[in-house]
Amino acid sequence: MHVAMHATSLLLLAASLSASVHAQNLLPADDFPNLPPGFMLPLLPDGTASINGRINSAADLDVFSIRVGANATLTVSTAGNTDTNGTLKRQTATGWVNVISEEGGTGNFRVSRAVEPGLYAVQVSGRLST
């Protein structure tokens, strides 16, 4: 899976995720945490971030987080051959709450929401076939 985020001066963020299935008897070790906050994506000075990863099984979740510094529209989506689901979460004083979840249909997910400053995480899962 390749994750890329981009932030404009308005902090418009987008993530591109693509997951791949590996037909192996032994699955590789999980590459990213399954629970928020997950892996904090470092933003470069130009407002972009990129990372590679994979969905190892139907039970695997990969979680990535980003800190939003001002009111913005946060958009997260996936690309690739794996049918993915995504849940955008926000950290609050009492824990993590779901902002929006996209689990329907086939193919890639895309969620977009107006957000306030804070720490957000996207939890990505895949419906993998063997």
C-alpha cells in the first residue's frame, strides 16, 4: 500500500492508499498499527507525506494519523486493486470518535469532511479475496 498526503495552504489534505494481496501461506509481519493514533505521517515543508505499506489479511487494519492545524477540509481516499474501507477518527478528551466511515460498495473508499484543528486518524481495512 502506498500512502500519500498533500496539504495546501488551506490545509486541504488527501491521502492515496493502495493495498495489495500477497498469495502466501505465511503472512508478513503487520507493517502499521491497528489502532489510533497509528503511524503519524510526517508532513514535509511542501505539505506532502508519502509511505508504503500493505493490508496483510482481511483482519488487518492500518492506521495513519495527521495533525490538522486550522479549520480545513480533510479528504482521504484509496487507490489500487484491493476493495478498501476507511474510517476517519478524531481524538477527543475522552478518546477516539468516528467522524465518518465509508464501508459500502466495491473498490476504493473516499471520505471528505470539514474539520477543526486536532489530531485525526484514518483506519484502513480491506476486503481481500484469496
